[in-house]
Amino acid sequence: MRLGRRATTLRAPLVPTHTVRVRLRGCGGRLRIGTDATRLRTVTAVRSMQTLSVAVPSGRPVSAVRFARAAAARARQNGRARRACARVSVDRVDVAAPPVPLGAAVRDDALASDAPYRSALASDFRSATPENELKMEAVHPQPDIYSFERADGIVGFARSRGLAVRGHTLLWGEQLPRWVTSPVMPWTRSSLREVLRRHVTTVVGHFRGRIDTWDVANEVVRADGSRSSTIWQRTIGDDDLDVAFRAARAADPGARLVLNDNGIERAGAHQDGVVRLVRDLRARGVPVDGIGIQAHLDPGSGVTASDLDRTMSRFAALGVRVEITEADVPRSPPLTPAATVAQAETFAQAADACWQHAACDRFTVWGVTDAHSWRGADTGAVLVDGTGHPKPAYAAVRAALAGRS
Ligand code: G3I
């Protein structure tokens, strides 16, 4: 592309926070360069071959890189005025999206007792999900008692190290306090609706502005695509989801609200059920912003890169964001070198599928180190070993999330 008489605009598929690298050729003077979301800045003494980077600010869509001639320099240096570039040819434009952030599920007991665990979280991850500390049994042990200390500890640690925080989870059929599962008086539709509404309002409100995303609903669709049978769904009906998502939006309008599920990594009745549900909810104005693909990739799960690619395209087509929310790849002991390589490949496939889809903007592994994985330390299911050292799978995931797989 050659610089025109005054200016030239190069159309490029840019999204906010991208970096545009432009390689110039044949221009030995001053050039102005920018995008249609940034000011044109003057680059001087452009050598005959130079690569320039233009950062694209977040928040504004950008579709063009602009070049313009710079006025000849007023000041004379070394006796020579800096000529403006009479012509410039651009022979390459790289649009590099920022790496997809890597997150981990966090346990408060491990964070308090295990120094390598704590150090790995702070240095190897950019997002944290309290693994159990935000579930109803933990934060709402009695009808009129909320207990946020454990979750506050994780959120405080994460945010003090610049990590984002995901909330998990508000509406689930498991890890519920006994006062919900075995009430003195049986619940009615309206009394349990009020319990749910108040729970979501109180918990999301407590963390407003500190948790950027909530798994509002977790595992609410069965493998056959029908709604899971939980005390919420059985007592309230299918609009238990409406109650939870609307209360969450009202409590923190800035948080992303996600429907999280497992077993939806590949096409089938389960995935169809989630698509139907999300489409119906959104059509009724229920604020579902994203779908969480848990990606517990057990050996023999048979989930392939193309499965995930098709799945992400399908979910993104609903107009929602997509996240990998609970990735792990357990292996049967003994953890041989071959098994380690296979694990890295499986993780990298999932990470690459996320990188390839602009709708996928976070990849979370279900555990910081093997030592505290819910799968058991002997399965080596996550990215960092029990002593806090990243495994080959960690490097493979980081490369894939940066588009270098
Ligand atoms: O808190 C009690 C403790 O007081 C008791 O001494 C101890 C011994 O039994 O149990 C502790 O509760 C355990 C709880 O984790 C907190 O550590 C439960 O027994 C145990 O069943 C529970 O497991 C959690 C599991 O969800 C429950 O379904 C796992 O840690 C957690 O990783 C797992 O996470 C789920 C996601 O939330 C949803 N997606 C699937 C994922 C894996 O199952």
C-alpha cells in the first residue's frame, strides 16, 4: 500500500486493546500514524524499513490504521530539515490481540497454608475463582446469617495482586445449607423465590465492583437437555433463572452474568439444551451475558479442538461472551512423560480454541496447583505441580492464549 497525496487509511480488523504492527518500507522522513480511535502521532526519522506499533485503546471499536504526511520539521537538526515522507509502502500489518487472561480456582485453606500455592497464584494467573467459598453453604449458613470472611480473603488477596475475580456460584442444586434443603416448614413457590432473590441480591451486592463476572447459574441443564431437577427448579419452576439473573443485574449492573455448565464442550442434547435455554432467557430480556464451558477434560472425553471450535462459534452466535471456566485434565497415575505431553496437548487445544474466538475472553483452570486439585493430587490435573512449578501444560496454555500455539 502506498501513502497517498495527503493520507491513507488502511482497513484492518481491529478490536480494542489490540496492537497494530505496521512495517514500512521506502520512507525516510517524518510520518504521522494512528488509528481511527487514536490521535495521529508523528514518527520521525523513519528508516527505510521500520516496524511501528500502534496501541488500540480499549472501549472504542477501531477499523483503520491511518497514515498522513508530517509537516517538515521546523527545527533543523544536524543541518537537515526532516523531510516528510513523500511516499511509504506498508508491506505488512499484524493485528495482535492481547493474550487471553488465564485464571485459576482458589481454595482459602490452601491460600493460607501453602506458600508455593500462594506464589503461583500471584505470579502465574491473572484471575481467581473462589472454588467453594462463595457457594450458598459457605456464605449463607443460616437464613439471616451471611458469612463472607472466607471469600473476602480470596477476593482481597487476588485484587491486591491485580487479579480479576469470578464469582461461583449463586444458583446451584449442590452445596446448599441445610436450612434450604431441609426447612422446618416446606417451601412455597413465593417463599423460596424470595429466599433466592434475597440471597443473590445480598451476595452480589456485597462484592459489587470487586467481582467482575458471576456464574449466576451452574449446571442447570441435564445431559438430555432438560432442566436439572433442583430444589429451586422443583419449587419455584423454570423462572428460578429469571429471578437469579435479574437480581444479580440489579445488585451489580457492571458484572457479567454467566450460565455455567459441564458436558457442553461438544455438540449433543446437553449443548442443545443450553442453547435453547440461553436463547429463551435472552429473548425474554433475562440478562444472560455469557456461557461458561467448564471443560473438565477427562481422559477419553473425546473432546477435540474442532468440537470446541464449533461449540464456541455456536455460543458466540447467540450474542454472548464465552469463557472456559473450570478446565482440568486429570491423568491416571503413574504420571509418565507421555501422559504429561498428552495433557499439555489437550489443554493447549482448549486454550487455542478460546484464542481463536474473540467471544472467548478468559480461560480458567480448576485449581492453582496439583496439590489442592479436587481431582486428587495424584492425578496431576492442573497446570502447576504440587511444589508450585509450572508444568509443560502451563507453557503450552500460555502460548496458545497468546496466539502462539
Ligand atoms: O467444608 C467441608 C469440611 O468442613 C469437611 O471437613 C470436609 C470433609 O468432608 O468436607 C468439606 O466440604 C467439601 C467441599 O468441597 C469444600 O472443600 C465437600 O466434602 C466436597 O464434596 C466439596 O467438593 C467440591 C465439589 O465442587 C462439590 O460438588 C470441590 O471442592 C469443588 O472443586 C467442586 O467444584 C465443582 C464446581 O463447583 C462446579 N463444577 C464442577 C466442579 C467439580 O465438581
